[in-house]
Amino acid sequence: MGEELEDLVKKIKAKDLKEEAKKRGIKTSCVKKIDIAKQLPKEVVDELYSRQK
């Protein structure tokens, strides 16, 4: 899931990742997009990716 996740995250806007993280109480300040994505459920990351297309 490592490289696959990185490829997905590159195409997702940081704003969208942060909004989903905040809904789940995940820290978003001073954190890279990939670190936020690792804490989110896989389904959420997949959904955000599909919205970007």
C-alpha cells in the first residue's frame, strides 16, 4: 500500500485531505499529506481520489 498510497495522495488536494482528517479528529497542522492519508481509512482516500478525476 506504500507506493500505491503515495500515487493516490499526489493527486488529492491537501484541502480535501485536511477536511476529512478534521472530521475524524486527526491533527493536520505541520503534517505532510502522506502522513494524513496514512491515518485515514483506505476507503476515504479512495473516495477523495475518485473525486479528483
